[in-house]
Amino acid sequence: MATVNKCLRENGLSATPRHTLYGLRHSVEDRLLIAGVDERVRCDILGHSLNRQRYGDGGGLPMKLEALQRISL
């Protein structure tokens, strides 16, 4: 994570020095939740664990793409 934060700072990609990858992940989670994206898909996109059995492929890449397109700026 430190490497990504350093890259963001060095390339002027952070709005302020306090903006980090960690904060970005929280922002994406919030936007996905507001957009009504299923918990399984949110966990898959963000790399979070899911506290239940995983069946199937969760919709695969097409479902993840559709979810991310719903929150694109």
C-alpha cells in the first residue's frame, strides 16, 4: 500500500497529502453500496473476505464491470 500511496503523491494523483489508497477503497465501497451492488460482488471487487459459502463464480468479470460502471465518474 505504501508503494501505491507514494506513486499517487509523486504523480499528483492525490487531492491532498492525506488522501490515500485506504481512503479510496472506503469511497469505492460506499459508492458500490449506494448503487445497490450485491455484497458478494463488492467483496470480490475490493478483495474483502466474505463470511459465508461462495458458490459459483459470482457473476464473473461481466458482473464486476457492470458494478464499476454504475459508480464511474
